[in-house]
Amino acid sequence: MANKDNKNVIYWLLTGCFLIFIMVVVGGITRLTHSGLSISSYKLISGTIPPLNEAEWIAEFEHYKQFPEYQKLHNHFDLEDFKDIYFWEYIHRVLGRLLGIVFIIPFFYFLLKKQLSKPTIKKAIILLFLGGFQGFLGWYMVKSGLIDRPSVSHYRLAMHLTTAFITFAYTFWVALDLWYPVKKEINKYIRNIIRVAMAVLLIQIVWGAFVAGLDAGWIHNNWPFMNEGKLMHETVYTEQVPMWKNFVEGKSGVQFIHRYMAYAVVGIIFFIWYKTRNLQLTAPQKNGINLLLVLVLAQFILGVFTLLFQVPVVLGVLHQVTAFFLLASLTYVLHRFSR
């Protein structure tokens, strides 16, 4: 349990975790509603205030018309349509600014009050760097859709999303370090298996971002086969494109990897449960592993239905949210088997 002096620091870190979670949810909605390119400029201070009257809305809409998304996809939009997609991107950006304030101001307050140990200061500086880097990646991603294509680079989307997940996991880890300050004997074998599970889950998250960025969830909407009884659709291995390239750039290829990597995630978490079922575990360890089982099954089922129903917004967001909870639970379990 945390020392009394650390409680406010833990609450600060957990508040950051919660805001990152909300950011990921809104980011998912922004992506699924194709709202991410509605704001085509970045203004750190003035961009916090949305258009406040009709003239400002018209000016913002006219600015949007200068870019490929309107010219190639949304030239049928009127002002009300534009307002709909503007809303989610605006909320996403405001949350990003709020997250920065929530991390920076309390950090300096705790620093001045000498409530941070040297190890925690170093970890907090890493968190501040990750937060700033995440903001940069967001704009770097948006820029890829403002030149000649009406969509963002799926590579940059994957970088942006994965960094958000990693920033959350690291923030949560730092909070857990303070919450459980006492070190104990650990089972290194189980810890290493959980580390492998974490790597597999992060790879799956990357390919999930590839699927989202390429709109690859709108094809092969069958399960368990990709099409007509085939485990691998023929478009995964076309002669025109090397298979490895299709696995990272082709819609069929990235969906193929994401489909079957899901079995690997389920399998390794069941393996962790199997290997620990007869061990003498602490309550946090046992509860964490049980929660992992529930979440990985829920995530797998959500993934199947998201595919079958061609990625409706609600299921798409729930699938991403459950991935977030799964990462949080795996981070917790890894921490409980690491100290």
C-alpha cells in the first residue's frame, strides 16, 4: 500500500491515466467518424477556442475546402456536415491540451513541495517527454492527410495510437511503483512469459491501428474464414506485391495478421493462467490474471462482431476500449510479478 506522502502523487498519475483513456476513446470515435482532418491547422493557444459565430464557422469551412479530404471525398458537405466532423477532432485536441496541463502543473508543484523522490522525478520527466512526443505525432499524422491524399498515413496513425497506449501503461506503472513500494521475491519464469504477452499485445495493437488506418475492417467480413472457407484470402499473396509488403500495407494482409495475432494473444494469456493456476499467488496476482482471462475473451468476441458487422462506430470504439483495459490489466499483472 502507498505511503501517506505519495497519495496525492498517485492520484495525479491515475488522473493522467484516466485522461489518456478518454483521449483514446475520443480518438477512436474521431477515426471511425472520419473527423480527423476537419481541423487543418495547429494553433496551440488560439486553437483552444472553437468558431463562435456564423462568420467564423464559414471561414473555418472555407479553410477546410482547400485540402484533399474536402476536394476528393466531402465536396458534397454543407456547413452543418462540417460542424459534425469538426466537433470530435476539436474535443480530441482540447483533451490533449488538458492532458498536458494536468501533467505539467502538478509535476512542478510536487517538485517544489519536494514530494517526489529522485527515481519518481526521472520517471515523471520520461512521462512529460512521452506526452510531448504524442502531441507531435498527432500533428505529424494529420499532416500526412493534408498534401495530396484525403487520409492519414496508417504508419503515422499506428505510431500515434501505440505511443498513447505505451504512455498510459508507463504512467500506470509509475503509479503502481508508488502504490506498492515494498519489493518481494518474484517468479522470473512467469514474469518473462508476461513480458512476452505484453510484446505480443503491443504488436497486435500496432496491426489494429493498421487495420483502422487502411479501413481494412470493411473487407472479408466473415469469420472464422476470410472468404468462402479460406483461412488466407488470395489477395494476401498477390504476385504484384511481395507478401511482406502486403502484411503492412495491403488491406487483406493487415487484416490477416490482425485476425490470427488475436489467437496468439488469447493463447498466451490462457498459457499464463495455466502456468499459474497451481501456484501460491497473492490476491492481486490471482485477481489480475482472472481479469485478464475475462478481458481477452471479451476483446476477441468484440473483434469478431466488429468484423462481421463491418465496423459500426459503437463496436469499433468498444473494441478499442477493451484493448485499452486489456493493456491496463496486463500492465498490472506484470507489475505484480515484477516486484
